[in-house]
Amino acid sequence: MRQFCRRLAFAGLLLPLALPLAAAPTQSQLPAKVQQALKANKLGNNALSLVMLPLNGPGQATFVNADVSVNPASTMKLVTTYAALELLGPTHQWKTEFYTDGPLKNGVLQGNLYLKGGGDPKLNMEKLWLLMRDLRANGVQQITGDLILDRSHFVQPQLPAFNDDGGDANKPFLVTPDSLLVNLKALRFIARSEGGKVHIAVEPPIASIKIDNQVKALKAAKCPSWPDVRYNPVSQFDGTTVVVSGQLADGCSAQTYLSLLDHPSYAAGAVRAIWQELGGSIQGRDRIEAVPAKARLLARASSPDLVEVIRDINKYSNNTMARQLFLSIGAQFRDKADTDDAKAAQRVIRAWLARKGLISPHLVMENGSGLSRAERVSAREMAMMLQAAWNSPYAAEFIASLPLAAMDGTMRKRLKRTALVGEAHIKTGTLNTVRAIAGFTRDSNGNSWAVVAILNDPRPWGASAVLDQVLVELYKQPKTSGATAQR
């Protein structure tokens, strides 16, 4: 408990101001069918914090356990992405650059090649390939010096590692942020059974990753929904060997994503793999060092606009990109008093919310993604922020980044065959002890609401049905006469 309190103190983001609600009828009881859903899942009423606010029409605001400090899981990404929209701007971009400290003669770069990361959350293999194509277009073919990675853009915080289920630490969603984050550090393994043999490939083809293929080919079988192909990485002095076992029927394929290398090894391995495919060579070794002041720029790539980045973060609940964005806020506004970019982001977001008059005494941000036991908020605080976002100049961009009920993102399989298909933009959150939703939805009269429902319980299994019932009940507002209210 003492260690947990220290973590809270380290990550603390406590905001002192208050924002009163506009005068409106309120209720403090859960809808009857939501209570029934809680009971059916053996959950107490106190497990659920709920706020429902009418935004542009008549309606009764609801506050139940609204001022309890709760873990919001991935709905915390709403705070990070909305803050980024207003603090960095919707057209903010990240830069990734190649430099050199030597001359280029007849296709030979007689010096070192520097790759400087700018914190791009979406530097995928395609973007890196295009950047290296620019090197080739500028006449570079052979590099006599070293490949040097500049990872100095972020001042990295020392945060506790988090693995909710204590299982495989190689899961891609656990990848930490980095100034030079390449392809989310993901390795894609593809198993394909053909002609009595099973072939295993890995993308990108990083030289330090070796395959020990022990998968058996089956002649006559149907392709299963969950292929029996297992990956066991074994670290060795010269790289990592992945032992692949199981069985796969002829004509079937399977793929999985793993994160096996540290950031420098992955970035350097990806650069070398692409450069080799482009017919180039790098004679030197890999190093980490800052770009010298007198180095010459060779090529530069820009990320997509922030609007596209937050869409990936919220639609698919990408933890690594959210953490990358959180540190980007800190790096943009860091001052001498900030010991790292997480502390800087906390300070800047605190000041931004204060300028809006938002009260958030329960808000604690550690890494900005919700993949944390330390992060906290109350349902009222989250709803107040959503209300502010509704009135923001960037409301359309923010709302469009959220999953559409029964249509895409993490909501694509929920609320099907209900009247809410396409009517709600909802961010989800899931940890072992948390189920949460937060976002914007419409009622049967076409009026819009902000809704926050966060359930904290040691055994929240099946609780997603409770949260779906919240949205269904909210939709069933009494019919009103006259034209539907508009934004």
C-alpha cells in the first residue's frame, strides 16, 4: 500500500477548480434495467459510477457515485487526446530525419548515418521505407560509417511496468514509448502450410531474429478459427531465436504479432533490413548518440496530422501511441523545472484544465493511456471534460476519433441489433478490475448526451452488458414535440 501511495504521489495530477453544472433536473438513481443488469452479473450498485448529461436538448442529468475516485482504464485516453488537440493543435506533425557527418561521393557516404527520432507515434514500415527511398533518390547507396540512433527527443520518465494479467510480456500493447518508435516495435510472424511443408516468415526481416520451425503440416483438415501455432522466443548472445511449434493444415495460414526487441535493436534492424532490400549497405556498427550540431540533413519525413493519430488512439485504444502522445505534450512545453516529459505533460494539462475552470481533484495521470493502476478520475470530472469538448472548436475532430457503436473500433461488436447502431461515439476501457465507457450518444429524439459509466470491481466479468444497458436506457427518452435540437 505504501508503494502504491508513492506511485500516486509521483503521477499526481490534482486540479483545484470547480465547474458547476448548468441548472437542470437531476436524478441520483440508476435506471431500473441497469440495476437489474448489475444484479444479474452479481455486482453491487456501488460498483458503478454514472453520469449522463444532456448537451443540446431537454433531459434529466443523472449522477450516481459521480464523485468517487475510480480507475478509468482506457477512457483516460480521452483526456490525453482532447488535451493534445487544443494544446498541440489538430495539424501538429512529428518529424523523423536522416543526417550525416561526412561527404557523399559517387554513391558512397563517407561518414556516419544518423537517424533522429522526433517522437512520431505512427512511424510505420511504409513511412520508414519511403524515407529511405529518399536517401537513395539523393544518391546514397553505401555508408562507410556507423548507423547512429538519436533518441534524445523525449526525457523519459521512470514509470512502473504494467502487465494486467501477468502473462506474456511480449504483447504489442505493452510496448513503451520512445523518441524513435518504429512500427510500434511489432514483429509480424506468418505461418503458411503448403505442399506438406509449413513456412514461417517474419516482417520486418530483422537479422537478429532467427526462426526454429518445428510446426507439423497436416494433410487433410479444415482451417481452424484458432490455429495451433505457438511462438517461444529464446534470447541468445547473437540475437533472439523464436521456436515455432504446433500444427497447421495444408492450405491454411496463421499470423501473430510479438514485441521481442528493445527500441534501438528494432529500429536499427528495420533500417538495415530495408536498406539491404534497396540494394544498399552499412559497413559500421549500431550506436546511440545525439546528432552533431554540424551534421547535414539528408532526408526528412513528416507524420500524419494529429487528427489522424488520435483517431488511431481512440478507435483502437492504442496504448503505445497514447503514451507517445502524452510525452509529446510534455516535450513540447517542457521547462527547466520538469524532471521528465511525463511530469511536464501533467503540469501542462493541469494548467489547461484550470483555464477552462474544470474541477478535477480526483484526476491522476501517470502515462495518459489508462494502462495503469495509478490513474484515477471521477465520472463527474470525465463528464465535465466531455461537455467542454462538445463546445470546443475541435469538437468534430474529437468526436469523430471515437468508436462508432456497432460499426468500428472497439465498439464494432457491441450494441448490434439495437437502435444505437451508429448513434453513439463511445470510448471503451478494460482492465482486469475495470469496465468503462465514455463519450457521446444520442437519444430517440435525436438530442446528444455526454455519458460516462465506469465500473470498478474485483470481478467485473460480463459487466460490458451493464454498460451497454446504460446506453440503451439513455436512448429511451420520452418523446418530445417540435424540431430536434441541433449543435
